[in-house]
Amino acid sequence: METLHVHLGARSYDICNEPGLLDRCGALAAPLLRGKRCFVVTDSNVAPLYGQRVLDSLRDAGLEPRLLTVPAGEASKSPAMLAELWEQLAAGGVTRADSIVALGGGVVGDLAGFAAATMLRGIDYVQVPTTLLAQVDSSVGGKVAVDLEAGKNLAGAFYQPRLVLMDAEVLNTLPDRVFSDGMAEVIKYGCIQNADLFARLERLGSRAAVMAEITDITTACCDLKRQLVEQDERDTGLRMLLNFGHTLGHVYEKAYHYERYTHGEAVAAGMVAAARLGCRLGYTEDGVEARIAALLAAFGLPTEISVTRADCEATMRLDKKALDGDIRFIFLRQLGCAEAVRLPLDTLLAQL
Ligand code: GLY
């Protein structure tokens, strides 16, 4: 089993990664949990695939699990669904010693994590991510949230899990488009922090080849994220490097009303555009844009999404990295090396 330890003082935890781990999640989680009762929050896609295995494993370890299933899809990441979960937890007699197991992709992890952060002012939770995107990104680092009418993830908290359990076998049931969605974030780690990972992905070049080495690859990604989270848990500095491709990615997602492109697809095109802008503004080495575009295309991801300048301006002025007419934009110096640069938003917009 690959194990990483996220060092965050009293909020430290392990990330355990092994094919077949789903059947051992009870044995791994039980020693960390104080109460016997645990609420497995999942969605209507994941429940029929993996719900019973997780319940059996938790029961075999002496825990008393209950399944709470929300409808699959982003619409469940809402204040209304959060309130419904609170009510279900309260009706189930939750105490501060009890826990939540978040079994699913990013929507379930963010929603269940936020329920854990707020129920009784905080109960323990375990992340069991079932998508590639959740395994390499959202399950690690403690960002939990729900969406508001005004925008995504606007109500949330930093609340670290007690444990993250990853099982690569669950990725086999993902549709290709959902797998590629996660590959955009995998490729992002290569871009910002690890040129060897980037070159390895170039050599692999297909889902099947990546799956042959997937546990090692997802562990490498989590290790890169671990290092940033340990240095900047609350996202005020270094952790922002994880936003490479995301400033424009958010523009694309929003311009198409979050319907046409997945998050990973929008980030993919955002990374290519960020490399191009970096080259034009003298931050990024020549040739980086072409390599990123070729790698993304190999995994079926878009390399260009067209939007108007007005779309860019409107979304970027509201970006969390915007400051008094400036924006902190993540540029690559070269593959494997990223930097946050503060520059006037107008300078950036003029290059689009
Ligand atoms: N997904 C970006 C972060 O966790 O900071």
C-alpha cells in the first residue's frame, strides 16, 4: 500500500492508496474513529456500484454504518442538500464521536465534508474518492463547500479529513469523459511541479497505459498536493499554484453555464491559454504551449475554447486572485515550474 502522511499538526492524516482498498476501509478507518456510528454519504451512481462493499467493510470492523444517498450531479452540492443532510444526521442520532464517510466524486466529498465541518460544530470524516479528479485533487487538502446561486464553492470551510482512502479499481467504471476530466488535473501537476511526471504522461499517452501505473501516478499527484497544502493550508500563497489553468478555466465554464464543458475540459483549455499568455508576456519558455496541448489532446481534452473578451473580463474581475485591478495569475516558467505573478488585469486582457 502506498501511504502519504499530510503533516498539519493536530489536523494531520494519511492518504492510503491501494487497488482493492474499498474492502479494507473499515479496518483502516475504525482505529481512528471514536464512535461506532458512521454515516456513509454517497450518490445515486456510486451507491449501487460500491455502497454495499463499503458498508460490509465498515460493519466487519465493528462500526455501525448507515447509507445516505444524494442524487448524482452538481445540483446536489447545494445549501438545500446540505440542510437535508444535517436533518438526516440529526434524525440518525449523530453525536460528536460519530463520523461521516464521503464515498464518491468531488460533489459528494465537498458536500459531505462540509456537513462534517458544520454538524455539531465538527465531526470526523473520511474521504473515499471514486473519481480520478477527486483522488488527485478534491479529497486532499480539506477544502469543502457548497455552491450558491452567485457562484460555485462560495460557502465552505477548510476542514481536513481524518483519512483518505483511494482504490484505483473504482476508476475502471468511469466513463472516458469522466476519466479525462481527472487527467486534466493529473497533467496540471506535471506542468506546475514535476517535469518528469509530465514526460511520463507523454510516454504513456492513453487511458489504458496510465491505468497500468495508476496507483503510482495518483500517489505522485497527491504527494505534490500534500507539499503545497502543508506549506499553505489556507490557500494564501503557494497553494494558489494549483490554480494553473483555472483562471481562464473558470471563464470557460461560466461562459457556457457549466453545461458544455467539464471542469477538467475547461482547465485543459485554460492551461494552454495560460502557457500562450506566459510566452507572449515573457514568463514562459517557447515550446511549452505545444507540449501541453499535445498531451491534453492525447487524453481527449480540448485545447481551445472560444469566449468573448467581455466574458473574460467579467469573470476575472471576480476571481479570488484579483486584487485592486490586478490579478495574481499562475504562469509556468518551464514545464515543472510555476509561479504566481501579480499584474494588471488589463495587461493580461490585452494579450488574449
Ligand atoms: N483544488 C485546489 C486546492 O485544493 O487548493
